[in-house]
Amino acid sequence: MTAGDYGALLAHAWLRLKKTGWHWFNYHFYNGPRPFADSILRACGSIDDRAAGIGTSLLDELCSIGGREKDETQYEQLLQKLAEILVIERIVQSPWPEGTTFEHEPAAVPGGPRPELLVRHAAGRLVVEVKTPSLLGHIRARAINPIQLPYRGGTQLEAARSLGKGPITLPRDNPVRDFLRDAERKFTGFRDGATTTLLVIVWDDFIYEPISVLVNPGSGLLTNQTYSQLPDGTPETFPNVDAVVAIRHLDYFIQGSREARLPDRQTAMDFGAEGALPNVLFQAHGGRPLPDHVVNSLRAVPHDHPGLRTFAEYHPQDMVMWINTRTPPEDAP
């Protein structure tokens, strides 16, 4: 991205923010810009370098989410948009062969559902959907409740309550199921023998939560024992979802927007060096493998990779008991 391109993106952001009015990130864009806004501009510029106009469009969408002062619903919408920018930048900057093209929010049929990105390359196509849960309320509950049940069907709720230590943080399994269902719906129209599909779920550092929901052996959504049943009693599957990647990154967005220190990142949009804690890959029901370079670009390793055995947070957890180990919750910036 040239200095001129950067300046054009910044001017575009200022113009859009002026139309929007109150915005959670006004301070970051109008003062400098600050490092947080700078990282967003550079990520959008990086997307435009490989997929002209997509980065600018994402920046425009980000700057349009506002108008209601300190509305946390809009803050969570901004986290979702940052997640889309983060993932799309990694995908388009992956080493695709010459002639690869990218389409933002494509539709398989006129008026049909639109995933985030369609990649057309020499060997076929890749369709990508990005999801981010609304976690602010969950983060606050997790920070004060002494017991957490990461998935249903492990430790029974009655047994957890019998410990008598206080409120219980319940699983976030239904949002993950909704993500799979929506991805299944969006991918169906693109399905053919040359198309691979990918659902990316962007979470916070508590990565054991989506891992527990997806692959715990008793009720995991991607296992034969899934808790989700169809009306006829058969397990619900997602045949048009080939792979799921869970990314631990929301904390960097939140802390970056607060201008807090980031322990192993230069900026909020920094995806991490090769030695940073990895993201997690799950083979889903569709079964087609992702291109290796996409897996590498997302720094994802299979959830059952031997290298993850020593990390407790990369395994399904039946129950978590917190003992004075967490920082009190904060409001959004």
C-alpha cells in the first residue's frame, strides 16, 4: 500500500465517520490516527492490494456502525466487522496462484444468501464465512462466576449447583450451532465438486469454549454424539461445511481499542508470529480439505494435533472452577 493509498483510505474513513456521527472508534481515527485505527487502515489497504475495493468496502462498513452513543450492541457489531477484516486479509494475502480472483459477499443465485468471500483459483473455489459471537455479557459472567460449564452433557447442572459456590456460567453452544447452520445455508448454493467451504469463528483467549462445544466426545456438534437432533431424532450434520477454524483474537481487538498493552502482538490487527499460540482446525461434515497454504495463513493446527497435548486450553473442559485468577470485567471502551 502506497502513502497515497493510505491517505485515501484515511480520508474515506473520516468522511464516513462524519456521516455516521457518534462512533466507538472516532477518537482512534481522528487523533493521529492512533495505532488501533492505523492497524485497521493497513489491514484494509492490504486487502485492496490483492482484491481491489474489498478493503475499502469493509472499512466503509466498519465506519458506518455507529450513531448511538455507547451502544454495546454496536460495539459487538464492530468486533464482528474487525474479525471479517482480519480473516479476509489473511485469506487474500495467502500465496494463491496467478490469476486467482476474490469476490466479497457473493451470491450463488440472485437474491441468495451471501457468505463473506469467494475465492476462484486454478484448482477450484473456496467459500469463506466469518462469525463472531456476542461475548461481552459472557465475558463479564465468566469473570465473576466461580464455576463454568463449557459444554452441555458433561458435568450436570445439578451437580455443579450442588457445589454451592455461586452462579454458574453456562455454555455458548447454541450460538456456535447457529453459526454452523448459517454457514450450511450460505454454502449450499455454491456446492459442487470443485468448491471447498470454510467457517471461521473468531473467539477470545478462552479457546477451550468453542473446542468443547464442537468436539467434546459426549455432545460435540461435530461428533456422532452431537446434542443437536433433527425432528426425526437423527443427529444434525452440516454436509456443506468442509472445515471450521477457531481463532483466538477478540481480546486483541478489545484491548487494542482501549490502547492497552498487547502482550504478544504489535497491533490489534497483528495475526501473530509463527511461534505464537495457534488457532484450531476442525474437519467438519463436508470433508473436503482446505488448501495447505490457507491453513498455514490462518496459523491453524488440527484440534487433536499432538503438539497441543500440553496446553489445557486446547482441550474440551467438563467444568472449570475459577479461584481468584481473573481480572474484574470492564465496560467496553
